[in-house]
Amino acid sequence: MPPPDDHASLASHAMRLGDHLDELRKRLILAIAGGVIGMGVSLYFTSAMIRWLCGPYEKIMRAAHLDPRLQTITPTGGFTAYMQIAMWFGLVLASPWIFFQLWKFVSAGLYAREKRYVYLAVPASVILFLSGVMLSVIVITPLTLQFLVTFNRDWLNVVSAFTFQSYLAFMVAMMLAFGLSFETPIVVLLLNKMGILSRSRITQSRRYVILAVVVIAATLTPGSDLISLIALAVPLYLLFELGVLLVWLFGS
């Protein structure tokens, strides 16, 4: 039978664990509520968002003298794709609130120095993610679509007539691939700050990074075509080099 002091320690530990679980439940409820509200608000803007996403496709199809209208082959296809875009857009709108709730839960267990790293990393991560998304929509995706449409027409004698659902899924996948890949410098710097990767190990790992970049780019690009792969692999490696530079400037 444990002594009275052990009983008190166990009771204190159980109370602390219960407090953490209550706090986690509270933050999850608030985060989910914010996500639902964000999705509700996004329903009003979803049509404009879809028109923006469809802009590159319509421009390329008109230039190729093809029908610029996307099509749906199921009765509910258009509605389902519309709601999916609303969901993704709503999560993006609510992401500051969701990350704030996550931060409120995690920050209780961090030291002041670790909190300072987060304060610097979060704004930089948002800027890098949005930069990757904009690069995808404005530059990379139109080039990829141009290649695919031209390849279908000139090499396969196939008319490109994409469905509404498949096109939007392609656009979202490309945006996520580039947005997440642009987080590479932050990830490299944080791994160094956490003591997982030293400066020398990062510098010596370049040959393996090149292989990893190609594999990751091939996995993330939905079309699996050479243009998309190169378009993601080159910036991804340059972002790794930016991470190396940040480590040499601010790392340990």
C-alpha cells in the first residue's frame, strides 16, 4: 500500500491530467465551431472562388479553340464540388482562429524561448504557404495545363474535356502541394533549433535531399507529368537551400 505522500502525488497528477483534458476539449470545441462558421461564411464567396480557379483553364481552352466550359457527368457532381470548395475555403478563412486555439493549448507547456520561436515561425509559415498557393495558381498550374492540353491534342489526337470535379480536385491538390512545400525553410530551421539536425548534418545531406525532393514532388503532383514534377522539385530544393541559409544565420 503506497504511503500517504504517494496518494497525494497520484491525486495531484490525476487532477492535472483532468485539467489538460478539459482544456483540450474546450479548445477543440472552439476550433470546430470556428471552422463551421468559416465554412458558412465561405458559401457566399464560393462562386467567385470557383470562377478564379477556373480562369486558367478557360483561358487555355479558348487559346486552343476548344470549349472552355467544364462539364459534370453525374447529377450531383457540380453541387458536391461546390460544397468541397466551400469547405476548403472555409477552413482557410477559419485557420487563424483554429491555430490560435491550438496555440493556446500548446503554449501552456512551452518555455519563453520556445514561444519566441513560434511567434516568429507562424507569420512566416502563413506568408510562405500563401506564396506557394499563389505561385501554383498564377504560374505553375497554367503552364502544366497548357502542356497537358497541347500534349493531348498534338501527340494523342485527344480532345481535352475535363470534368468540373476533376479539374477542381487538380487545382486544390496543386495548391496544397506548393503551399506545403513552401514550408520547407521553416521546417529545416525548426529541426535545427530542436537539436534534431545540426548545421554540418544539413550541409552534408544535400545529395540525399535531391533524391528526396524528386520523390516528394512525384508524390505530391497530382498529374504525375514531367512539367508538374520539375515545377515543384526545383522550388522545393531552392527552399531547402533557403532553410540551410536560415540555419547558418539564425540556427545553432
